[in-house]
Amino acid sequence: MPDIDIDFANRDNILSKLEHVRAGRGFDDNSPISHTTGIYVHRIPHDPVTNIAGIDYKVAEDRGYFKIDFLNVGIYEKIKNEAHLIQLMETEPLWDLLLQDDFANLLFHVNGHGSILRQMAPKSIEELAAVLAMIRPAKRYLIGKDWTTVMTEVWTKPENDEYYFKKSHAIAYATAVVVQMNQICEDISYGFS
């Protein structure tokens, strides 16, 4: 099954308009526990009181149910429209800002990882995506290696079950980080005009 994540500035806005069942992630005292972001937009057995699926999302996937993750991504709150988003995505960011903790700590997914950012010094979305992957346990061993080695190994699925980032997710998040970097710079620029 594909793994679909959809980002929203405020997921509750869309969920209030969409008939759905919240995905479950197990049980506590026979009560279903809600998955943080997953929903089903089709029929699935669920608790009518809590509106949480009656089966764990992993079991549900094995049975052919399709979960979609609706994610709150606050960086989109300042996006004016689609053209603005595209402009922020396509603007080459000031990559050296990632080497400064005070700036990097403003960014989602990389905040608190300044030492890795300084060691790897990414200069492209694909390199930033690889850094996002290296933050996860399965690929930490690549920190400090040359980019050729990193790019050869970073997207291979680990043989053990250690947590890792798929390339598609990492590229998407790296692009979102670039959007946030450019948005911060735009805010600063407008603040001084």
C-alpha cells in the first residue's frame, strides 16, 4: 500500500468538512487509541462513540484499508496562495543559514540538529533530504561521510526494522524546509522595507 501524507496549515479545517474515521493505533483497556494523524475516508469498522477505527492501522492495511495521514504543518499558515508557495519552493535558499543554530532552530525537522547540519553543510534539496534521513537511527552512520557515499546508501531500505526515512518523504520535507527558510527571509526582508 502507498503511504500518503497530506500537509495542511490547519488539518481541522478540512476534517470538519470531510466524513472520516480516525485511524487506530492499538488499544488501552479495550478502548481504541487514536493514531496521531491517520484517517480513513471509506467504511471501516469503528467505535461509534470515539469515531476511531476498531482495528490497528497496521492490521487495517493488511486487510486492504487505506489510511491517509492529514498533517498539521504550521509553515503553511503564512502562504498567501499557490503562486506564493511555488515562488518560495523555487527560490534558491541561503543554504549557509542552516549552519547557524539560531536560524536552524526555527525550522521544523532540523531544529536541534545543528551539529549535523554544520558537519554535512547541505547545498541542495536532495542533500537536505539526505540530512533529514541521517537524523533517523538507521542512517546515522552516514553522518560525516562524503556526499557520494551518502547518496549511494541513504535511500536503501535497512535490513533490520530500524526507523528510516523514505526518499519521497525526505524530499517533500526538505522542500518544506526550503519554503520555511525562504518565508523567514521574506518576513525579515519585508520587516526592514
